[in-house]
Amino acid sequence: MRAAARLVRVLGLPVALVLAWWAVTAGEDNFYFPPPTTVATTFVDVWVSGRLLDDVLPSVGRLLAGLALALAAGVGLGLLIGLSPRVRAVFEPALEFLRAIPPPVLVPVMLLVAGVGDRMKILVILSGCLWPILLNTVEGARSVDEVLGDTCRCYGIQGAARIRHLVLRAASPQIMTGIRQALSIGIILMVISEMFAASSGLGFAILQFQRGFQIPEMWSGMVVLSLIGVTLSVIFRQVERRVLAWHQGPRKRERAEGVRDA
Amino acid sequence: MRERQAGDPVTRTVYGATGLLVLFLLLEAAPRLGLVPERYLPPASRILRALWTEASGAGFWRAVADTVRTGATGLAIAFCAAVALGMIIGSVPLLRAMTNSTVEVLRPIPSVALIPLVVLQFGTDIRSTVVLVVYACFWQVLIQVLYGAVDVDPVAHDTARSYGLGTWARLRHVTWPTALPYVITGLRLAATVALIVSITGELLIGSPGLGREIAVAQSSGAVPAMYGLVVATGMIGVLVNVGVRGLERRVLAWHPAVRAEIPA
């Protein structure tokens, strides 16, 4: 009985929304808003056969490549800057400015520098995802607990061991926050770099459908994009839970004690 | 928490200025020494001169005004809607349980997914971009308001009830002050997102604003002007950040976390 109630809670509103969409669009013949049944059949026709491999996989591959590079560069530079107050004071204003540039304007810039191709798109994603990871690593590295830092010094833990066991550990919640921000910016950049200039990829395909007034196909492309967004966020949450298991345990206990369970 | 800082404010300003100067010199020297082709990256002085030329024309300021208007309109609509809905959903446990899955599914949908739809509805009108901004900002604020509304101290809540405060008064005097720091965090995140999405919309859809000017400069080969406009967007970004942080300090001046920042 409890499981049934849970199911209603989780699925009730989404099902109601899709039914409402269907009820509103099924009767009349609205060109721009096809009923969900049409979108679903188009989805299978267009994406499951072929396009998924040709358009979606390369897009996601570029996103992951850019994100991985941004992670390596961001954490590396972030540790370098975050560990020394003096270095931080030198770089802070310059970083404030670079971070404030909205990443999408880099699409035309990179188009100029790297031409149309995989390299340009990966560069755009890298340069957009770098800042949230870098700045959060700096924040994390500088807020290492002083007592822990002194303890490490007393026990003679230095160099790589200190960075690995103390600094990276202490900074990991912040770094994960940075990656989450980078992920959502990365998806945006993946799509718009393909919409701005490309001959393949998910963004290009969606724009192509829109320009050709293939409305159900366009909607199905939007569904694919949404699915990628949701899937990546689910995967990320699993990874975060594992990486931060040591951190979330105590926090959850604190919450359970402090806040009434609702 | 006490933080390690490098010296007094004056020393830090000197350090920071050195950093900016080094960045400038690097961008000046790289093209001049031929490390990067000049047609890809003009020297920093040429970029700033191009920005100056742009800034003396009326078209530039109209574009800036359009971008700011797009972002601000979208942000305002999203903020009001998200705060109202978030307070209602957040303070009713049943509603929160019912909407949780829907919020979690809709939130990660990238705003750019809506581009084709808004283009068909509104064309290159400013409304296209405003819709994107509203969608992107709404979730940022809503999530924070929901966190905040759940965070209410049970003792404060029960005390308010014992003293006979009604639903509305409890919302006003207990839930709202608890949620306010979260609301402001949401606003800060959403303000950055608003600028990013406004520029994105202008770049791709061609609605009026700085993003469109950048796209035009790029396709017409006006490289220094394009970089100049990119620098201009960065400056607007800095202003937005500084403005929101100032607002945060004013609105939350009573909050312990902010009070602790001011040295006694």
C-alpha cells in the first residue's frame, strides 16, 4: 500500500501533465504543438534508427572530452592558485573578469581561431567549463580546516601525500559543485556550438528540422536533448554520492536531527 | 572562519593590479611576437581601442540596453514566479512530495532546447530570448526557495504556532526569513544565468543585443571589434556580480553569516 502511494506521488504529476498535453493537442490540429503520441512515434522513427549513432554520440563525446580537459586543467590550476594566498591575490581580479565573460560569446571567437570542427567545439566546451571548476577548486583549497592542516604538518605529511589526502579531500565537495555547474554550461555550449556552425550533431539537426518546418521531428530532437540533460544529471548525482560518501554521511545525520522530517 | 589573506588591502590591490597587468601584457605580446596570428587574436591595445570606438557610437549603447532589458525582464518574471510557487510548494509537504519528480526531470532540460520553439512562436523578437531567460532562471531560484522553505527550524515553527500565529503570519515571520538567504543565493545564480542566456539567445536567434553584434562582427571579419564586444560582455558580467553581491550584503545585513564578515 505504501509502495502504491509512493508510485502515485512520483508518477502522478508527470502522467497528469502528459495527459493534459495530449488532451489539449489531440482534438485540434495545431501545427506547432503536435500531440505527444506523434512526437513519440517520430522519436522512434528519427532517432532510434541511425541518427542516435550519427548525431547524438559524437555530440556527447565532444561534451565529455571538453569536460574531462576542463576538470584536469581546472583542478590543477585551482590547487596551484588556491594553496598560496599570495598567488591567489595576484590572480583573483583577472579571474573575476575572465569568469564574468558569458561562455557562449566564445563560440564565434573559437570559430575564428579553430575553424569549424571537433577541435573548435571541444575548445568552446573546455573554455566554458574551466571557470566554475577552477574557481570552486580555489575556494575549496583555501578553506582547508586549519587544525587538519596543522595535524598533517605535525605528522610530517607533505608534498603529494598532503595534496592527495588533505587538500583534494577537503576541496572535493566544492570541486563537485564546480563540476555540476560546468555540466549544465557544457550542455548549453555543446548545443549552441553546433547550432552556430556545424554540419552534424544534435544542435545542428534540431535547427535543421526547425528551418524545414518538420515540427514533430523538431520536438523529438528537443526530447533527445532533454533526455541527455536528465541522464547526465542522474549519472552525476550517483558519482557525487560515491565520491562524497564520507562527507554526506555526517551531514545527513545532522539534518535528520536538526530538521523535522517532512 | 578566519581566513589566511596575503597582507593588508593595499598590498592585495597591488597584487591584483599586477595580475591584471600581466594578463594585459601577455595578450599584447603574444600576437606582436607572432606566437598567435594577429588576425586571430589582435594585440590587447587594439582590442581596447576597438572597444573605445564602439563605445562612442549610439548603436553599442542601444545593444547594451537591449541585452540588459532582456536579461532583467526575464529574471524579474522568473524570480517572482519561482518565489511565489516555491513558498507554496515548500511549506506544504504533500505538494512537495507530488512535485519533486517533475521538478527533477524538468530542471536539467537545457534552456537552449527551447530555441527552435521560441523562434517559431516569436521569430527574432526580443520575446524569444526573454522566454529562454525565464525558463533558465526559474529553476535556479525555485530549487533554492524549496531548500530554504524546508530548512525552517522546527522549534521556531512550533513556537510560532504556540503563540497562535496563523498560516500567513508563520509564512511571513518564520518561513520567509529562513528562506531569504537561499532566495538571495538563487537570485545571484540566476542573475549570472540571465546574462549568459540573453547573450546566447541574441547570438543564435538574432534578437537585438550585444550577442547579435558579436555574431555580426564575427561574420563580417571585424576581429578587433568582436574581441572588444567580448570584453564589454565581461565588464557587464563583473558589474552584475558586484551588484548582486552588494544587494546580498544589504538584504541579509541581519544574518549571522553576513554579520560575521564585518570585523568587530
